[in-house]
Amino acid sequence: MLVFAIWMKKGIEKKNMKEVINLVSGKKTEKRVINSTDRKK
């Protein structure tokens, strides 16, 4: 959440914020998928 606060201070547009949030959430889901596939092995 610290990074999020920094973005707000820089005044990034709402559109860009959504893109960044999508990137961050996408990376989290990727890690989950990788972890689940590793367990199956």
C-alpha cells in the first residue's frame, strides 16, 4: 500500500491507476497459478 500512496501523491490519472492495478493483480494471479502447478508435480 506504500507504493499506492506514492502513486496518489504523483497524481497519476485514474485510467493509468486502473492499468497499474490490473498489472499488479495480474502478477498475483500468475504467481498463484505457478504455485498450484508446482504442487501438482
